[in-house]
Amino acid sequence: MNITNINDFGAVNDDFTNNSLAIQKAIDHCADLGGGKVVIPPGKPFLSGPFDLKSNIELHLEQGAVLKAYPDEDVYTKSAFRKNLGEGTIWIGGENLSQISFTGGGTIDGNGIFFMGDELHDSYELKPFETIDPRPHILTLVSCKNVKMHGITVSNAAYWALHFIGCYDVSIANISIYNDIKVRNSDGIDLDHCQNVRISNCHIESGDDCICLKNRREYEELGPCKNIVISNCTLISTSCAIKIGSENMDAISHVTFNNCIITGSCRGIGIQNRDEGTVSDIIFSNIMVECKQFSDVWWGMAEPIYITAYPRASHNHKDAGWRLKPGAKEAGIGKVSNITFANIRCKSENGIFLGAASTDLLDNIRFNDIDLEVSKTTEYPGGYYDCRPCKDDDFIGEQTAGFYMVNASNVYISNTTVNWGAQRPDYYGNALYAENITPLVLDNFNGTAAFEHLESIVKKGKTQLEKIAN
């Protein structure tokens, strides 16, 4: 194997040199030889601006090595989303490549705090910009095949950390991502129009979604997101630890999440459909979820499980922009169907939430062996559910229920328990609230209301309730 050390091409790990040219020369040289290993040696961090990977390259960060984003906003000029200039730039990039790998025990550091404004009590301010948001995504790979990332640490993203777009055959294992949980938009791993992906044995802390599946409109020609396996991960997020959506203009399907632990998160598991794309055939199993509320800077109201299908905000809303079809004034909304939750343990300030604009948008949602405990642990006000980004009300509901469900078809809940902790504010309510659920089938559902004067189960609208056992 060809082995190329970046020091041999002039890289210097001092406190001021931008090593992007030296690193690019090392990558190009190794690629010209047919591929091989580009080594970043240990010691002080190597600062670098943007550079591009090549096919058949292994970027190897030796134990103790640090590659750190160069602290100068002016060097980050290439948009991470093509003609959409407002959502960050590319630091480490690559397009139409094959046989790419990241190995070793070293660290890729996004230097995120440099790109932030003032630190607030709950977050960092975002700096204003005129045309392009210079905050770099740590890694952006487009239409790449056979990608491996094993053993490294990724930290301090200023925007998304790892963004895979239209990639095929991706393996991510035994990595750690440590983003500052006060940095907005600092996702851990985003799979965008990707297929045949495995993520396993990872730890992720982020100020936005830890793992997110989506189909962005800027890359709409790259097809659906499907055949994804995620297992044995520990996750902490100021927003949603596991999220599907909200950007989804195609199909997301055939996905499993298994053996994961979520702690200290604003929302646990979220399906947030806001566009015309569909979500189907997803299984969540053997997962432990602990949630708490954060300020409304962060989306979520401590819902451990959250499944929604609402049209996106209108064309003049700050969240719309590139999300809508070109020329469209309103968003379409796709169906969410065949979703299974099995053997899930939840402790949270809020309950499980299902909500849609109409009953046909959520179909065949199954809960089996769910153990939910609801108890207040923070000072933030509650009693409602977060629907952002939505063209109608941002927040809905008048109480916290164990299960709060509005507009769905074929919902099955079996072998499930709802308990209430010692701290019970007066907006804590029923074990189950169901409005327009056709039908709702309960098999061995055990749960009482938070207070004795309330009913355990409340059904409204056209809900068809079938109780098999008690």
C-alpha cells in the first residue's frame, strides 16, 4: 500500500498555518499512485481549510492526531447545498468517488465555537451573514460508493458533522461524535438520499439531531433513502436523538434501529414528515429513552416518541425557502405507514405523540411492549406538543397524556404500561387521549390517569376503540 504523510508535503502543526494546500497535495499524490493511505501524524492540531478527497484514499488519523478547521470564515466559500447558500459550507468534501475510508484513533475537529456568536444561557447566537453562511459542515460526501469510517473521533461541528448525500454502501462503526450541545444545527450523522448504510457501536452528542434520515430537495435526483441499519449506539441531543425528516421530498423506507440508549435529549425518536415524500417500513426495537425539556430554541417538548405528518409552513416562512417545490406556494405532505416500536422503555416529562393533518397520513402504527413513565424534572412549562415546522399552529394540545394521538388510521398498542412519577403538574392528564383514530386497538394496555378525578382513556371525534384485553 502507498503511504503518504502530510508532513512530506509541507504540512506544519503550528497555531497559524492553513495546511489545506499541503493536505490536498498529499491526497492528489497518493491518488495518482493508484490510491493508498494519507497519514495525519500525532501532536499539535493541524489547521486546515477546505480540501477534497479522491477515490481509493484512506485518510488515516494516527492516535493523538488532530485535524482542525482553519479559523477564517473567508476560506469557506463552497455551499453544502449547491445553489442554496444559506445553510453552511463544505470543509472536507468529495463527489462521485469510490473506496473512501477514514481510520485511526485521531480526531477531526470542526472548531465550531470559532464560527459562533455570543454564548447564551441555552445556546450560541448565530452570526449574521450576507450571501453564504460560512459555517462549515465537517464532511460532505456526494454520490460516493463504498465509504468506511471506523474508530475515529469527530468533534465541535459548526454545522452538520457528517453529511452523506446519495451515497451507496456506507459503513460507520466505533466512532465518537462530540459536538457542543449549545451549537444549533450541529447534527451528528445525516443520511440524505442514501442506500445500504450501517451505523453501529457509536456514541454521539449533538446540539441538533444525532442521527437523521432525509431527502433534501437540492439533491432530488439522487433517489430515495432506504436499507439503513443502525444498532448499538448511545445518543444525547438538545433536539431529537433519532430523527426521520423533516426534509423529505422522496421516500424513506426499510430502516431498523436496534439496541440504542438515548439520554438527556429534548426528543427521543422522531418521525417528522413535512413534505411530499413518504416514510414507511421502519422498526425501532430494544431502545431506552430518557428525555427532558429544553428552551424553545430547540424543537421538541420532551416527547420520547413522536410521529407527525403535517404540511410545511407556507412559502414566506423562514423555514420554507428551498424546502418547497420550485414555484410552489404550499407544501405537499406524504404518508407515514408501517411503523413499529417494540420493547421501548421511556422516562420523560412528556408522553408519546402522534399527530397528522388527516387520518390517512398516519397508517399502521404499532406499539408493542412499551413501558412509559412520565414525571416533571425541569422548570420549563409543558402541557402541549411541538409541531414545528408546520403551516398551522406550532404547538397543540392542552394536557400531557401518556399517549396523545390526533388523526391516524390503524393504531395498535399492546402489552404497554403508562405510569406517572412523583412530580405531576396540573396539566398531566389521561393515560391515553385519542381523537379521530380509526381504529385504535388496545391489547393489554395498562395505565391510569395522572389524577384520580380524570379518566384513564379519553376518545374523541371518530375514534373507534377496540379493547382486546385489560
